[in-house]
Amino acid sequence: MQPAEIEALIKAAIPDAMVTIEDLAGDGDHYAATVISESFRGISRVKQHQIVYAALQGRMGGVLHALALQTAAPE
């Protein structure tokens, strides 16, 4: 998967998200993502991650092997 594809999927599900994707291994399989969204305010980190994983529409563990995820509401 390309970083732009990951970003597009997340932004489609979380339109106000600020998304940064980093390819950790240069292999197109291992990424780090930072997702900042006002919609995360007041909800647990686990729920925030579930929202992002849902946005990836089942690609985790398949097309997308690994995603280190950081989420937060804007400061």
C-alpha cells in the first residue's frame, strides 16, 4: 500500500483529520501514522485506534502488514 492510499482512506472516514504517514522499513508494508482529529476529543485512545482501523476497511494484516498508530485530539 502507498502512504497516499492510507491517508485517503483515513481522511474519507475522518474528514477533519490531520494525517502523517511514515514508511518505517521502505518496504511498503510497515508504516507509522499520526492522526489528529477533533472527533477524538473525549474518547479513549483504544476507541480512537478502532476508528482509524475501521477506516482502513479490513486492510490491516493483509495488504497493510503493520501500522504503528498515534492518535490525539488537537491541542
